[in-house]
Amino acid sequence: MLNKIDENRNSYLSSLGFAVLRFETRFVFRDPEYLKSEIRKVLNKRNESTG
């Protein structure tokens, strides 16, 4: 669950056109390939919608 500061930060970054992605720490250290895959999915979706 996000706290108010995180919600405000997410809103601000989103207003600037950034996609905010959050992952559990375990994925960062144990499965970086999963992270790369998920990030690519988001980037591909954004490229399709702007392309």
C-alpha cells in the first residue's frame, strides 16, 4: 500500500509523462529477467499508443 508521499510523487511523475512501476524487492535481486520483461511490456505498450 502506498503512503500519501508516494501517491503525490506518482501523480507528479505521471503528470510529466513518466510511467511509475513498482516491484517487490525480491524481484530486483532474485529475478532481474522478470523485471526486464515487465519493463519491456510497458515500453512496448507506450510505443504502440504513441507510434
